[in-house]
Amino acid sequence: MSKTYLPSVQEAEADRKWHHVDAAGKTLGRLSTQLAVWLMGKHKRTYTPNMDLGDFVVVTNAGKIKVTGNKAEDKVYFSHSGYAKGAKETPFKRQMEKDASKVIETAVYRMLDNNKLRAKRMKRLRIFNGEEHAFADRFKK
């Protein structure tokens, strides 16, 4: 009879890897799905839904991401301040001009489960609008 293996917290911390993704020319939905899988740790054999086993992810060139169809004109980001008449709608194009990293961050955030692990997982996601990033030493060979 085989027993279920559950990694300890120390093993999970030691087993974290770093992934680097160049977002130039990639589709928003497909990229954010892959990032969510890496952040949750679903690509690992030891995946357990109630444990945080995911990896670190660094995304560069967030400003060069693309969307399919009419999403560039039709997609809108909604936010509300909580006050009366506090609703704000930001079109996709304006959000890309203002801060393109927020577009990827929002897509990945909404793909992760809404539980206590989501904030910890999002801390391991680093998004940069340009080619340069602070984690270059992690990927040198």
C-alpha cells in the first residue's frame, strides 16, 4: 500500500525555481495561464492544492504583449472606490500606455484561486515593462 507524500514547508522553499519569460509578441491569456500554473506549482509532481509549492516568475517586455480579436478596443478594466459615483472604467489601450505590467498582473491575479495563498503567490511574480530587470543574476549560466 502506497502512502501519500506531502512535502514539508522547508522542502517547498528549497525546491522553488526561477522562470524568466519574455512577453514580447505573446498573447495575454495564454501567457497569464502559464504564469498562474508556475505560481501555483501545478507543473510539479508534488502539487498539493492547500500548500504553496509554486516557483518565482520574472516577466520582461510587458508593454509588447498582444491580444486577439477586438479586445484592444473593447476590453475595459473596472474599478470602484467604494464611494457614490466612484466607478472608473479604463480601456485596455489606455492601461497599456499607463502601466502595461498592471494588465498582466490583473490577468494572473484573476486566474489564481481566491484563497489565502493568492497574495503569497502574487509576491513571487515580478513584471517589468522593459528588457532590463533586477533579477538577471538568477538566470546567468
